[in-house]
Amino acid sequence: MSKTILMLAAALLAAAVILGAFGAHALKAKLTDDLMQVYKTGVEYHFYHALGLLLISVLAVQMPSTLINWSVICLTAGIVIFSGSLYVLAITGIRWLGAITPIGGLSFIAGWVLLFLAVWKR
């Protein structure tokens, strides 16, 4: 599983770089300052949690656990829901998408709590 987590982390980090560059170059002139900040927040959280997945891939070798696997699922869902909703909101201006964003935030929190529990149980 650690190889899968490492590959997932690498793919998500590559996507974060691509999306960050896209925002900086293709969207900068098209988005208002407020929407650009929304987009940047999506990229930042995408990066932070993808880096977290990279670290978790190392932990998964040392202490394989179902809780770690669920942590990975929650963090990945968080990236998709939290950052994804912010990307779409910024590009389209559809404000109701902001209502979805907290679900991604809860997924992030659940992922980190599950990692805590995995380490605590060890």
C-alpha cells in the first residue's frame, strides 16, 4: 500500500504544480483579486495535504494500518472536495460551491485524526 500512497502523493503534487502554474499564468489576468485568492487557497491546501500524503507513505512502510489507509482516503477526498470546489468556484464564479468546501475541510480533519489514532494505537 505504501507504494500506492507514494504514487498518489507524487501525482497529486504534480497536479498541484500544474494547477498553481495555470492559475499564475492563465488565470491571473482573468480573475478578480478575490477569486484569485480563492484559487490560491485551493492550491495551497492541495500542496500541504499532498505533501502530507508523501510523509504518510513513509509511515505506511513502518506501521501498516487500516487507519492509515483510511487517513489517505480522507486526505485525498479532502483535496478533491476542498481544493476542487475552490478551483471550480474561482474559475466559474459559482458561489454556492463554497457550501461544498467545508466537507473537504472535514475530510482533511478526519484524515489527520485517523493518522493520530493509527500512531496512538501502535
